[in-house]
Amino acid sequence: MRLAVLKERRAGETRVAATPETAKKFIGLGIDVVVESGAGLASGLPDDAYREAGAEIAADAAAALAGARIVLKVRAPLAHGEGEVDELALIPRGALLIGTLEALSNPNRAKLYAEAGIEACSMELLPRITRAQSMDVLSSQANLAGYRAVIEGATAFDKGFPMLMTAAGTIPAANVFIMGAGVAGLQAIATARRLGGRVSATDVRPAAKEEIKSLGAAFVGVEDAEMAQAQTAGGYAKEMSDDYKRRQAEVIAAAVAKADVVVCTALVQGRKAPTLLTEAMVASMKPGSVVVDIAADAGGNCALTVPGELTVTDGGVKILGWQNWPGRIPAAASSLYARNLLTFLSTFWDKDAKAPKLDPADEIVRGVTLTRDGAVVHAQLATAA
Ligand code: NAD
């Protein structure tokens, strides 16, 4: 059983889907691990580290994928016309492909995988259940994104987070406002508090309010009957009504006007991120304030965010719209992502057959499987079709 780990070729991607640590564990399961040369470099993992772990290094994607039965990726493999190498065409028929394939926002991908006879698992679709926590790539990556957002926000902010009492006078603590208190937002709250900021946060889910308070931050938001119903069965936020958004905007405008740093993390699964921070709100912020929009990959929570760019408004507010925030902390992100994939594969591993055994009746398998036996099988894609 040959397992291939490819170099990520999509723009700005710094992570890798296996580390020497996980390669060694896969080898322990009886798997031959082949890593494309340079795959780990951007995460500080040279070829030699994989060699020492027992992996084979392949010169290019074609050599890595030849005879592969399992392919590990961070992002979807490049398809025809998407880049210098048609990675998809090189994946052998019948192989199992595991990655964050972003299939719901790119439904054509699943069709391509089905046509290519690939069994594809899109890990961002993992159900958010207790049993799946250690395989949960969204959580591991969002956690790091939330941390990194605050660190970069603090660096861009030209005053400082803690109250600094010196003989020359006192610098007040920074007011930090976090929008969205899911995994990334809660880590952002904790990080901003550790740095000494005065932290408040908003969310629409009732459970999030309690979590915000338990981390020592103040809750800002609209609590009404709609908020009580704002969480889907899967734990995600629902798209809120226009009336709710209008009332929420009034409440958060006051918090934004006081904020030195705003960290935006609010997402609604499968949709464009909600616009919570309007142009007028940004105009109310003091010069030198910072907006960090880690929702930029989904369009951003701030109306002025330019995905992938740092912008400075006429009023002197910096807006950090970088994309792929986990990729801005690549060694840690790769380490956790790789462990998530290792846990997934070893959970669904048939020791006797020394092969993956993905039971379609299993809730986790059903949640992530896009294609099987040449057909698109995922419920959400079948509905969308
Ligand atoms: P997410 O990334 O989808 O969204 C981030 C946050 O934005 C969420 O808290 C959401 O409520 C909030 N949001 C959406 N619209 C908003 C708006 N208009 N205003 C303010 N905030 C808004 O969320 P996530 O971090 O992926 O977490 C989703 C859910 O999954 C949560 O309920 C979380 O507790 C749960 N979860 C469960 C597990 C598990 O049990 N295995 C693991 C991780 C997360």
C-alpha cells in the first residue's frame, strides 16, 4: 500500500499534509510513504527529515503518485488548466484522496473525482461530533488562525495590548473586539487576554455567549428569540434575518467605535461570510486602529476588506485581509493537520488487510465522502445537483 504526499501548488499554500512524525506512524501501519521532494520545506520540514523517518522522496508529482493507493493533500489537487501540473490526471484510478477539497463551493470537483475513479474525502465536511474531534481539520486550523490573527493584529497596532505603567506615564490597555466566537474567535479572545487586552466579543449562537464569558470577555450582541434559534443541528450559525442584522449592527457599532483592534472570524457554513463591519463603522474607529479579517477567504466580515491585501483607509485604519491564516503559521498548522489525517486513516484502517476500510454507514465517513465507485455520493452535493 503506497501513500503519496504531494507538494502543495496552490498560491500561498505553505502547509503539507504529512510530517515526518506522521509518516513514521503510517510506516508503522505497514504503509510505504512517498513524499514529493520539497513538500515540507515551507513548513520547515526538509526532505532529509522525511527520509530519516523512513519515507521515500520522489523527484516530482508524477513519481510520487505512480502506484499510489492513498494520496494526502492540504488543498484540492490541481486539475487540468489550473496550474503547471495536472495533479488530478496523475492520481491512479481507485486511489483514496484525502484533503480539504472545498467541494461544496466547487461542486465541479466532485464530478471530476468521480470521472477519474477516485474515492475522495473532503475533510472540512467532517461532522462536528465528539468522536471526530481529533480528526477535525477545521478546528485545528481555525484555532491557529485565531491565535495568529491576534498576534498579527498586535504587531500592526502601533501602541500595545497591555496597560503599560511607566515612570514616563501610562499607556492604556488596548480594546479588542472579536466578531464571531467559534473555534477561531475563542482562541482569539484567549490570546488577546493573554497579551493584556480588554476583550469583548459578539456572536449569534446562545452557546457562544456563555463561552465568551467563560474566557473572561464581555458579550456584546442582540439576545432575542431569533438568537435562541440561531444554531443548526450541526452546531453552525444560521444566516440571520435582515432585521436581526440591523439590530445587531446598532449594538456592535458602539463596541467597534471604542475598539483599537477588531478581529473578524464570523462564518456561516457554505455561504459568503456575513458583512458585520460596515464602512461607517470603520470610519468611526481611531486612526492607527486595526481590523484583522480572517473571514477574508469567505469574502470577509468587513465591507472594506480586500482579500489577500493590507489596506489603510483615509482615516488611518489598517485592514489586514490576508487569506489562508493557518498557512501563516505553517509549521504548527501542518503538524496538527497531519495528525488529523493520521487519526482519520488509522481510525478507518483494517489491520489485517493493511488497507483503509471506509464504512459508508459510519457518520464520519458519510460526512466526508464525496465520491465512491465512480459516482458523487455526498448528500449535500446530490441535493445541489
Ligand atoms: P464557524 O467558523 O462556522 O463560524 C465562526 C463563528 O461565527 C461561529 O461561532 C458563528 O456562530 C459565528 N457567526 C456566524 N454568523 C454571525 C453573525 N452574523 N454575527 C456574529 N457571529 C456570527 O464556526 P466554528 O468555529 O467552525 O464552530 C461551529 C460550531 O461547531 C460551534 O458550535 C462549535 O462549538 C462546534 N464545534 C464542535 C466541535 C466538536 O464537537 N467536535 C468541534 C469544533 C467546533
